[in-house]
Amino acid sequence: MNGNILEKIKDKILDNKDEILETIERGKEYIVAEMDSEKVLGDIVDQANSVYETQICNLLNGKELERLLKIDQAIKRIEEGVYGICVMCGREIEEKRLFAIPETNKCVVCKSAEETKKL
């Protein structure tokens, strides 16, 4: 892979990582603010809504944390010089796929096969 393209993809990966970390931080701040407001309000309906919103934030953070792990793995693959190589078949992953999903570690064919098996 061309070094210039790899550098652009790495920048995109790092930008995505920063966005995820900011999203997680905002979620934490929201939960803390909700907990503080519950001390003042205490109404049962408010508490139920707060629990629901907290669960949504936790779900979001779980998905974001999973994506963050994939991003860290992609950074490691870049450092090891194996980024852009499918971990399943060993073929090169198309550049347009890497630009679209920079943390991917599988080519379209292998990812499709994996998704088909899940069904």
C-alpha cells in the first residue's frame, strides 16, 4: 500500500478514535449529571426515565468500546506493517473498503462469508 494512502487512513483512524473517546466521555458526564439531578428530584417516573437513559448510554458505550478496540488493533497492524491484509485469507483489502471502514481487518469476501455464517 502506498505510504501516502496509509498515512491518510491512519489519520482517519486516529480521528475516529478521538470521536469515540469524546462520545464516551459525554456519556459519562450525562450519567453523572443525571445521578446528581435524581438526588434533587427523586420522582419515580424521573428515576425510571433516568434508568432507561442510562441503559441506552451503556449500550452505546459498549458498542463504542468495541469499535475502539478494533481501532487500536488497526493501529497495531499499521505499526507491524500488516495493515490492509485480510486476517482470514491473507489477501489485500481494497483501499475503498479501508477508507470506508478503516478499522476493518477482513476483505469484503471474507466479511460477507462471516456474516452469512452468523445468519
